[in-house]
Amino acid sequence: MRELKIGGITIPVPIIQGGMGVGISLSGLAAAVANEGGVGVISAAGLSLVHRNPALDFIQANIEGLKTEIRLAKEKTKGIIGVNIMVAMSNFADLVKTAISEKADIIFSGAGLPLDLPKFLQADSITKLVPIVSSGRAAKIICEKWKSLYNYLPDAIVVEGPKAGGHLGFKGNQLDDQKFSLEELVTDVVREVSVFEQTYGQEISVIAAGGIYNGQDIFNIMQRGARGVQLGTRFVTTQECDASEKFKMAYVNATASDIEIIQSPVGMPGRAVRNSFIDKVRDGLKRPIKCPFQCIRTCDVSSSPYCIITALYNAYKGNMKSGYAFAGANAYLADKISTVKDVFSELKTDLQAAVKAFEEKIK
């Protein structure tokens, strides 16, 4: 595995752990990944529930929760720590400012186009900015806007395909369309980004995400031009993952047919492990609620059968009857709870085998 460059940061192992909320990737998982030479990522979603403080409102508790998690992670590792902040979050700007002031190494931002992300940087900021996109067109728009408005180009770009877990940046009919496969998307994004690399003499690493599970997957996508990979699902079934044991076992006990697409209250399709809660929603047994948090701008409370952030928090805590586990397309491949160190070792071994097989083939 070649090292990965993100801005001026060198990542020894080109693996980013995807940000997973609510509470699935906090300081525990992020620090463990960073200690193995990858990038550990804290999800900023719903931290006001994880770090409840009756003296603070939802927005302020979320900010304080993010500060706490970044500081905890930095106490546990000297490695690279990132934060995932969704553009669709109602307090996006506050969370970005918090991550920068707490000197998070990298901000990863998707669920919308983070067109104004560079404006939050200060002269002494060390945080690198990495947008998450689902097309070459989106990558081009961001590069053009950032360069023209802020004289700044992304330090890297994550391209997330339709096999990812959680909310997906695709329409339902695109999820199984080969034109939108991760392989095609990476090729498209690499082509668009290379124009800016050549024009401005700046390296912009493309990082592939969505459905990558083993070393062969890493080899295949790097053949398409990706310089790094992002994995979320693979790290859920580790001891260091911050989720409850019941959440992790939802993956271990799942079959391929249990991984399905649902329609989220935020107006996007999502991929999750089917359970009784999802079945009740589908059968119309859940009822619209009053929104207690106003956490996602795109969530329509008038037609929502449940509160998405509460459901995800319940699952994080292990209350699967009142929530569900988001998961990538390959979540059912997990058959045990392992460690982050074991995952890295397996990925490296599998990748070496894939490289060796390829070299033998082309001799």
C-alpha cells in the first residue's frame, strides 16, 4: 500500500475510515484506525444525543460533543483524525468552525455540495478540506467554485458509489445501473480532477468509497486511478467500534437479502439492515412526529413517519426495536467481531495477494 497525500499530510496506509453516525464512529474507532496508519474519522451527526447535557440546547450540545470527541481522539493517538460533517445538517457552519478550531486534521463533507467550505479557514488553520461527491460533474463544480471564490482547491476528493451504507447520493433507479458503478464514477472523477492538477500543479488525491470490503476490492479500484479508499462497513464489526454490541451483531447475523434500500425521512434513499422497525415503517405502523431537533434541513416532518436521528441513536445504543443499522452492500460478509488491527492486517494480506496474482497474469 502506497502512502496517501492529503494536502501536506502523509497518510502511511491509504485507508480512510468512513464517518458513521449516530455514534458509530466516535473517538474510540477513529483513534484505533489512526494508530494503524490510516485516517480515523469522527461523525459529527447527533453528538448532542451521545453527549446529553440538559443545560444546553441541541445545537450547542452538538458543538460541545464534537469538541469532546476530537479531544478524546487526540489523547489516544498521534495519528490522523478527521471529522465527517454533512452539508445537510442545520448547524453545518458551527460544526465546521468547531472542527477547525479544535485542529481536526481533515474535514470530510458530503450529503450536499460544500461549496463554501473554504471560507471557514483562518490564516493559521491546519485542517484540510475533502468534499465527498457522487459524480465527476460535482467534483468539477466544487473545484471551480473553490478556486474562483477562495483560491483554494480540495486537498483530496472522496467519490462515494451506490453500494455505500447510509444515505446515498443517487436516485433509486441509479443504484443498480452500471453507469453509476463505483468503477465508472472513479474514472470520471479522476479525469475531471486531473485537469485541475495539471492546470494548477497541485495533487488532488481521489479516494474511492462505497462497497469496498477486502484487499481485492482495493486493488481493483486503485487500478481505476484511486489513490486511497474509504471503508465504513468493514470497521463496524470491530471491538473498537463505538456502536453497541447489538448493532454490530446486526451485521454479523445478516444475510445478503437483509441488506436493503429504504426511503429515509431526509428525502434520500438509504441502505440498511432490515429489521422489525423497518418493517413497521413499510407497513405504515409508524406515525408522523413532531421534530424535536431540526437537525437535518431536508427532513420534512409533516410527512416523516419517524425521527431519523432518534432511530439511529436508538440503534447505536442497542435498542434495535426502535431503530435500525445503516450498512454498506457487503455488510452481510461479516461473520465475527474482530479488531481494527486484524482488519488492517487482512486488508494488507489480501491486497498483496491481489497484486501477486495480477503480476503473474501479465507475465
